[in-house]
Amino acid sequence: MRRNEKVYKRRRIAVACVAAVVVLAAAVGLTLLLHPSPHFTFDGEKAAAGTITVSSADISGELGRVKAYDWLGKERPVQCPEIGFAGPGEYPLTLTAEDGLGKQAQFTLTVVWEAAPEAPTEPEEEPETPSGGEGSSSSSQGGQSSGGNTGEVVYSGGIVEPASITPEVISNPSAITAIVNKYHALPEGYTPSDLVAITTNCGKNLQLRKEAAESWEQMMEAAKADGITLKAVSAYRTKDYQNGLFTRYTSQYGKEYTAQYSAYPRRSEHELGLALDISNTAGIPDNFETTAEGKWLMKNAHNYGFILRYPEDKVKITQYGYEPWHYRYLGKDLAETLYKSGQTYEEYLGVK
Ligand SMILES: [Zn+2]
């Protein structure tokens, strides 16, 4: 009798255990099956569709307005299809996001490309040749150079207002190693002669100079082999486009912010056709360096001739805020040298 009772008890425990496992498995299965799909936000508001208006095919900054989150509130990459912009017009775009369990959601975006407004031209008082003055005087923030030779306007943090700088016009714009920064400008009228289309993984027809483009394709393939999808979100820009971008940034975010994150026309590496903004999503996330893609680039980009151009601890030297997405092609040897030395290109060349 006692033995039978024991057996009976054991059986009951076993049945209860099996039942618990079945219930648990069913709960997990149902959760996996029924959990909410990712959701999108547009300009920070929950939305399923949106419209953006742009003045060129470079929609990188604008796509950052669309973000996706999974059911647990974690941000997910926004996937965008490859589309070709043929010119001003309306382009419907379906963006996709997928959560870690493979559940997808879609966002409908209409890109309205308007004919570009008349772009403002360079300030006329800019001399052809540099005056050579070492005018590194400073004034407090918000000041405005009233033209002429009043010296540089320096914002807090040591960032100089580009309009207050008279840059040196470089003589070797077609060299792969040409330096372009706040103090070194491209000559008027220079356009790279060997621009080619690149694979973007993100919906836009972008171009780089041939050598940089080939290296980008190799780097992208190598990343893919490591399970990393790199997206090119901005590459070559014309002077007019850069001008429009700088003007829009200035009116939207003010001069001080613009001086940190946007280049004055003719002083953008993007106009060289050798700079690339890389992301893991349709726009550029603020925390790109913490993503698998950002980390992969920091570790490997120099092997393909690209360097992180505006590091976090070199802001005063590069004169730009930290941009973990902006990579400059300099060729493998030079990129490796800079990577190993930890120097910026300015430090390496010994120039401002
Ligand atoms: Zn950039």
C-alpha cells in the first residue's frame, strides 16, 4: 500500500511537471507568434506613413526622421529598398523593420524631390589666394564676422565659424590624399572626373571616385562575410548640394551647431568624392559607434583605405564634432599609418 502511494505520488509529480512544461512552451510559442510587430515613429511620433521634401537625391539626413522600435521598445534598424532617383518628382518608398524574432512591419514614405532653389554663391569678398594671416584671435559665441579681416569667430568648445575663416585653396584637388577641411578649400569649378555609382544597400544613387568606390565594395563584402550590412547613406555631393545643406542646417539648428556638423561649401570632403557616411539603418543613428556595424568599421575600415575622420577626442583639431559615421578614403597605406598612429589627417600633415 505504501509503495503504491509512493508510485502514485511520483506519477502525479511527473504529470504536473509535463503539464507545466507544456503550458510554458505554449506561452512562449504564443508570445513569439502574437507579440506586437515593430512600430515606426516619424519625427518622434508614432506613425505608419510620412512625406519628406528634399532638394536633391541625397536623403540621408531626412531618413533619420523615421525610426523603428520593437515590442520591447528597443530601436531596430530601418531597411530601405534600392531606388534610383531620376530627377525631381515624387518617389514612394516602403521602409521595413524587423524585430529579433523575425516579425516585420512596414512604413510608407513619400519622398518629394523638388527642383533645387537658387543656391547662394560663395561670399564675393573671399580672396583667390590666402592672405597667410595667422588670425586665430577669438571672440565670444554667436558673433558674426562682418566681412573683411576681422579674424575668426570661435564658439564655445573651440569650434570656429567657417564663414569667418579665409581658407587656403588647395592646388591638388584630384589627389587621393588632398586635404579638405575648414582651412583648406576646393578650387571653384572642380568636379571629380572619375565618379562611379556605388552599392548603397539603402535606396539612393550615390557616387564615389573610382578607387574609393572599389574599396567600398570590397569593404562591404568583407563586412557581409562577418554578418554585417553596411549602408552608404551619403557620398559625393556637389557644391550646390553642400551649399543647400549648410544653409538648411543654419536656419534649422543655428550657426554654432552647423559649424560643428556641417561643412561650408567647397570645404566638404564629400565634394572630393572620397568621403562616405556609413550607417546600419536608413538614417544615421546618434549612437552609431555602439552598433555592430559602427564597431566593425572602427576595427576594419583602415584595411580598406578608410579612416574615421572626426574622432571624439580630436574635435578642436578637426574642427568638427564627433561623427562616428563619416569615413574618408585616403588609400590603404596612409589609412593604416593614421590608424596606427592615432593621428588625425591634420596632425599627420602638420596643418590646421
Ligand atoms: Zn559625412
